[in-house]
Amino acid sequence: MRSPALQTLVTAAEAAFTTHAADAASRRSIARAFDALKTVRSASRRDAARLPVCDLWLEKALSSADLSGDLRHLADAFLAVETKLCWQPRSGATSNASTDFPAGHANAILIGPGGIERRSDVWLGVSLLAPGVRYPDHTHPPEETYLVLTPGDFSQDDGPWFQPGPGGSFYNPPGILHAMRAGRTPLFAFWLLLAKDN
């Protein structure tokens, strides 16, 4: 069974993602992902780990006065399970990332490979960037919906940077090139990946 704290997070994430979905593609992907999450999978057997960037910036990112209502509930539910996460740096090419990227970011998977709940059909995760850090352009086969909790910039398909703002949401089709960067404050975002065969 899923722990009460993780189930609270899933419920809060479903409410927030659904409320803030910006288009039909997002809504379809979100509905399919959370429908799949009604079936609970086994817990991972891996140790929790935290990176120094989390100690420096996670609390600051999630203490923003801009977080209220469903976003505040989601942030609080996330913090209730955060100590169980295995925070990791991104692997792979980082050629167009900022020079401070290696020590200035962290990713964690809540549900999915290496997450608290192990599965491959749906991935629910988070990214944290320190101020001024640019994430590298990257692609992946699963479609993805972001839910952003802080200020920050995002790009898709070499297009102009845009600012979703706290509560902003957008959809990444499978294989699209995308990136993000923090401004003067840390960037924190949830992402929900749905495998193609789901």
C-alpha cells in the first residue's frame, strides 16, 4: 500500500495539476497519468540522499508568499515526503548549461524509476535550480506536463523564453527540445511524465 504521506502528495498533485492545466493536451495527459496512479506499485528499496543545493535553496523556493491554496497544499505535501527522496544531478550532456549547473541543481523522482514508488508508466518528479542556473536543452520520449511553483524561465523547441510564473503549467510533446533557467530566485517545478504505452 502507498503510505498516507505519499498518497496525500498524489492527491494534492492531481488537484493542482488539473486545476492549472493550460490546454487540452495537458488535461488529457494529466487525467491518464493520475488514472494510472490509482494502481499502486511496489516501494523502492533505495536510500534517501540530499544534495547541497537543496540545503541552500529548497526552503527558500517553497516559502514564497506566492504559494497559496492548492499550490501551498502541494508544497506542504511534498515537504512531508522530501526526506525520503534520492536527490540527484542530471546525467548526460550539459554542453549548453550554465557553468554553475553541476552544483546548482538537483532532481528527484517521487514516483517512477528510483522514486519512493517504483514504476515505469508514470513519473512524478521535481527540479530545483539555484538562482542564475540554466538547465541544458534536452529531450525525452515521454510526454510531459510541468507545474511551476516559483518564478523562472522556460523554452520549447528553440523558441523564445517564457515565464509561466507560480501556478503556471505547460505541456511538452514527446521528443520536444526544452530547457529552463532560474532568475534572481531559485526555480522549483514539478513534472509529470507519461510513458507512450500508457
